[in-house]
Amino acid sequence: MDNEFHQSEHHKFIPMTSITSGGGIQVKTDIYYYTDQIVNIGFIGNPETGDWVLIDAGLPNAAPEIKSVVVDRFGRGSQPNAILLTHGHFDHVGGIADLLEEWDVPVYAHPLETPYLTGEKSYPDPDPSVEGGVLAKISSMYPVEPIDLGEAIQSLPEDNSVPGLADWKWIHTPGHTPGHVSFYRERDGFLFSGDAVVTVRQDSLPRVFMQTQEVCGPPRYLTTDWKAARASVEKLAELNPSTLVSGHGAVMKDEKLSKGFQRLVSSFDELAMPNHGKYVDQDDSPNYH
């Protein structure tokens, strides 16, 4: 396509990985996710029909891996009907500019996320001082500069429908970012939560590497509105999903998932919210509303 997409800072290598990196899991006939180092990328659609959408685009330089999955799953020359973004952080849009050089497809995000996807605004700086492990301490290296997707970016429909996915809806789940969204299919209780809820303690290097499962709040070092983050966790828990694929961590299901949500909601302040950090004081948090 003719558009030039700008993503300079998002091309640098981020030194983090997990034991599941480079592998994928088919959760249902039409749902597959692939782990790029530490972040999950969703492929929704039946390989038999060739109609599918991509959820998020991984870490910097993820495009070749995404294209390889596409060839294996949907066939050479296939491209999605759309790309859906849970949010625009570097580890969820890393491969998108390279993909759009080849794929002439729309990219959908919440309108509150659009400024970070059109070059207008940078995200707040990560907080390496926040309570947490090694991945929090090195978070100052994570890019917060906006990417510019130009005319490719479009707003998700106001009626909460999801383009390309007739039986799904998007849910506004801010806190981690202002326009963060999750995607939900009611008929089988399937939830893509992005980073609103994750299934691995994202600031703990050993847990990330081993992909130790637990239902957790959003990554501490990049979450800047904890009041909104708590409300988003509660909103997703009320759905009582049967299956969860999050932005980080392995798929969780059924009773283990339900109990994990209950524990997180009842003890959010102790389990999710850090004891200290520059965004913990709500008076200093960006206004996302």
C-alpha cells in the first residue's frame, strides 16, 4: 500500500522472553494465539473459510513471526479482514507497521487510544520506581512514543460490535491505558482481556519466564490509573468468562479462572495495586475519562 507508517522506536529489540515464546495454542476451532517472547497475539477465524482477524501485533519486529503463523494457519497470501488493538503499547503494536506495508486492512481501536496511534500523543513514562520485580526496574527502556498508522486507524463502532466478528463485542476496560478494550464472545464465554487482566505476574522475571499462572491485575510499571483499572477488573469478572486469553500469560479456563477472578476482585489492593509508585496516588494519575 502507498501509506508510510512511522514506528521508529518500536523497532528496537526488547530483551525479555518466556518458555512459551515462539509457540501457539489452538484454544478452539476458530481461536488460536501465538506467544511472541512474552506477549500473546490472537488469530480469530476458521482456517477453512479464510475469514479471520488479528488481535494485537506483538513486540518490535514481530511481523515475520505473525506472517509465518498466517501461512501455516490460513495459507499463503492470506490477510486478515481487520486488525483489532486492545491498546497501543509497544508490546502490542510492535509488528503493525511492517504488516500494514503488505496488508491493506483497517486497524480498529477505541477513540481514546487513537492519539497514541496517529503520532499525536506519547504514553506516560513507565514507572521503574513502582513496587515490583526486575521487569518493572528496567521499564524505563520500554518505548512510549506514539506510532503513526495514518488513515489505516479507525474507531471501534459505538454499538460495541466488533468489525469482522459478528458474535463478539468490545468492552472498554481503561486503567492500563485510556482506550484499552477487551473482546468478549458471550455464547461460549470467551474473553480476550489484553492487559486489563493478565494471567502471569508481569513484573516478576521468574514468573514471566516460567509463565506461572495466576489471575493478575495489569502490568504495574505501565498502568497509570489504578481506580479505572480496578473498575475494569470488576467489569470483566462480572462476565464470569469460561476461557481467558490475556495479553501476557497462558490461557486459563473454568474453575481455576473463576476462582482467580474472585480472588483478584476481593483483594485487588493487596494483589494488584503497588504499595508505592508515581501513579499510585490518584491525584497524580492522568485523567482518562
